[in-house]
Amino acid sequence: MSKGDAESAESPLQSDSHGPQAGRATTLGLFPVTIATLAFQVLLTLLCVIVPAAVRSGFGAARDAAPWLLVFAGMGIGFMTIEISQMERLIVFLGHPTYALTVVLFVLLLASGLGSLTTSRIPDESIARSGTVRFALLLLALALFGPLTPPITAALRGSETPPGCMESWRRQMMSMGRGTQ
């Protein structure tokens, strides 16, 4: 391949082939948009949820709810982190963002529901022990999921979309610890 051929085969993510950013993929300026969207969502949450709840129940009750707010905020951030990372992997593997979103949302909702179902049946006196065991199983599943994903993905790369979706679903379930969060 000659130098002229390499220059004409430019990636669609590259902004241009001249100047200080020549040859580098750009993010299309989406990072500031993401930050602005996050800031707007935080502002709306404060104005529409936190402030009315604090005014209605008194500010003392809102202060008592702060630890729970941190717990649920942490869970939300954790779910979003898993969802985004899995979607990035599956978009490349399945070839279309809609398939990846469908598989990831299905598995997250199913695993969350199964986890909620199984944890609702745990007696109060054994919650700590059961939670520790479930967390250890989840970490084990995640530790196995990482090294096993590349060979499975490589083996199924040329397959049709339905087997790819089923394999993605199976891997997602394994990484979620079969709903035993």
C-alpha cells in the first residue's frame, strides 16, 4: 500500500488530515455535551426531587436520608458504568447499537429482578453472611468473565446475529452472577 493509498483510506472519525490533529480520531466534541447533560440532570434532580422532599418532610428528615441517597447514587453509577462498558463491547461484537442495547438492558433488568427476588427471601439474621457470599460469587464471575470473553468473541465473530445475541446474553448473565447481586 503506497503512501497516497494510506492517506485516502482515512477513518470516518478523523476530522481532517492536516494540522496538529492530523491522523488522530476525534470525539466529535461530545465530552462537553455529556458534562452539560449530566449537570442539567443533577440540577433537575435537585429542583424536582430533593428540594420538594426536604421542604415537605422538613430538613432534618432529609439529613437522615443522606446515607441512603449515597447508597442509591452509588448503585446507579455502578449500573450505568456496567451498562456503558458492556454496550461498547457488544456494539463491536454484534455490529449494531440497537442489538447491543437490547441485550444489555434485557440482562440488567433480568439479573436485577432475579437478584431482588432471591434476596427478598433471605431471613434478617443471615443478611450479612448471605450478602458476603453473593458478593464473592459476583466477583468470581466477573474475574472469570474478563479472560474468557476474547476467545468466545473471536470464535463467534463470523456467526449470524441471533447466535451472537444469545452468546452475549449468556456472557452478560455470567458477569451479573446470575442475578445474585
